[in-house]
Amino acid sequence: MTNALRDVRSTGWTTSETPDAVVLFLHGFGSNEQDLSGLAPALGLSLPWASLRAPLELGNGGAAWFEITTPGAPDAAPVEAATAAIWSWIDQNVDPATRIIPVGFSQGGLMASQLLRTRPERVIAPVILGGFVLGATQLGDESLRENLPAAFWGRGSEDRVIAPVAIARTTEFLPAHTSLVEKVYQGLAHGINAAELDDVRDFITAHIGAEVVSGA
């Protein structure tokens, strides 16, 4: 893994101001930092955003947050190392007073949940798309159980990529540790559709405020 994560950022990204929150896009296995940045205009949010490139290079432009060993049951150590790399990027690039809205797909969805589970006080309105949670206990889990912060988990009814064991684990964990908004999209495979994006926008604006929508 490299020490510094690469990224692309919104034109409104600036270090001279301190926004209340920024969106952090976290791509899936084999993709790259250009992928989820395309969701920004579809979501219609006026918040600054950055899209990070995962640290594990796969070749042909693709990257990953961790290697896939047993599908749906990754080893904790590499996931936690990737989590630390994201927090290092945040510490270097985001004001300490600014909260993080992680939006992750597939492996990136797991990483979004990791940010919530490791520094819950810093994260608001996390969005897990076609993803799941790690089996190992994390530092913030007890705080989550006590405070039940909002979280969004969306997935397709026809998703055959995420292993059933991972779905079962997430189905047990998230309702016990968050005020969960769970959506299952009929006919959707391992992807994101327009209805899901509408729900994500509604979820974020409900917890951040209507002013984060462009033109609001």
C-alpha cells in the first residue's frame, strides 16, 4: 500500500473555508477515484466532495481497498489498514471541525461503515451502497450502540456479488448500532439506480439540511 491516497475533488473544494460537512466517495473493488465522482451531479448536492483512490493497485487503472480472500468475510487487518489510510487522508485534507459524509459502493461501502465504526463522532449520514460490514469489533461500536446515529444501506434484490454471509452479518449489525434506513431495490443487481440516488439525496438532506441541495 502507498502512504498517501490519490483523489479527485470538486471545484468547490477549498482549504480556506470550513464547511460543516464534506462528501467522501469510496469506490468498489477494481474501480478508481473517477468512478463515484460521477454521482455528485446526480445527487445534486452543493457540498464539497472528494473521491479517493484505494491504495491497492490492481493494474489496468483499477484499485482496491483490500484483497478478496474469502468473499464476504475479509481479514480484519488489511481492512483496518485501509481505514487508517482514509483517516490519514482526512486528517491531512479536511478541517477537524468538518464532519464526513462517506458514500461508498461495494468494498467502498464497507469502508464507509468502517469510518463510522472507528470515529463515529466525526461521521454523519454514512451511505453504504451494495456493501456490508466487517465482522471484527471496531473501536466505535459501543458508542454506536448507545447513540444509534443515522445510516443508509441500499442494495439490489438481484445482487449476486455480495456473499449471503455478509448480508446476514450486516442485517444483524446495522439495526443494532444505527438508526438504519434500509432500502432493497427490486430487479437491481450489483449496481446503483436512479431510485437509489433519489433516496440517498433525501437521506443526506434530511440529516444535513435542505440547503445542501444545489439551488435550494
